[in-house]
Amino acid sequence: LRAWPSSSLIKKFVSQSDHIVEIDLSGNALKGSLSDGFGLWQYALGSLKRLDVSRCQLRSLRGIEILSALKVCMAGGNVISCLAKTVPTSVLETLDLSGNGLWNLGDCIEMCSRLPMLRHLSVRGNPLCEHVRDWKQVLIYSLLNEVEDRLPFFLDGEALKCVA
């Protein structure tokens, strides 16, 4: 895909599609946010469980909330810099935000606290990792109560363990 298909093409595809469970758009120049293209796909994507939008020049995950069954979102290597208005699906288990432009640790913590099923989070390679002192410890401490019942929780591939 080089650009989002036309609405008539999407309607034709949707009418012929049953349950799409995985989409890999990685490496395509989608730009903008998920809502820029997914609005028309909403009904076909109700059963989508895995979405790869890595390296798609996305500035935002806005629109991810329409993907109500989404469990895995791979969004590394984009230009996402803010999560403040992101409302991800509550069944999300894996979120890869590595290599973006995230700088606000508070936004990251707030978004993660709204994800009761999240077990895997990757944020390495973001400005917050370089500019926020002890970012990993702050993130772990902030999320520990949230993720305590779903240990092990994986942050950048490392398992967090309960410290009693």
C-alpha cells in the first residue's frame, strides 16, 4: 500500500471480507494517524487481533480505539511523539512503541495504566529513554501496582519480577 484505498474500494473489500485477524502494513508511508485511514474499515476490522504499522511515518495512534479486539500493536519506528489523547483498546496485550519520538513519561504511564491486559511494552529508542533520568525505574514503580497481577510483565523484552 502506498496510500489508503478509495472508499468505494474499501466498501467492496469489506463486503467480501469476513473476519480479518491480522494486517501487516509495516514499511508503508501511511503518515498521519490510524484514524486517517481506518475510519472506513471499522466494520471489517472488528475482529482484528494483530496490527503491524511499524515504520509507517505515523505521528499518532489516534483511531486505535475502533480496533476493539486488538491484542498486538507493533508501531515501532514511526514519529509518534505524544500519547496524551491515545485511547487504546482495553484488550491490548502487546504494544511496541520503540524508536519513536516519545518524550513524556507521564503520558506513557497514563496510557499504560488504562490497559488492563498489557503484558509486553517496548519503548526503547525514544527520547524519554535518553532524557528522563532513571526512566525505567520510574516506569516500573509507577506501573507495578497495575501489572502486579499479570507478572511476568515484559518491558523492552525484560521480565519484571515482583519485589517483595
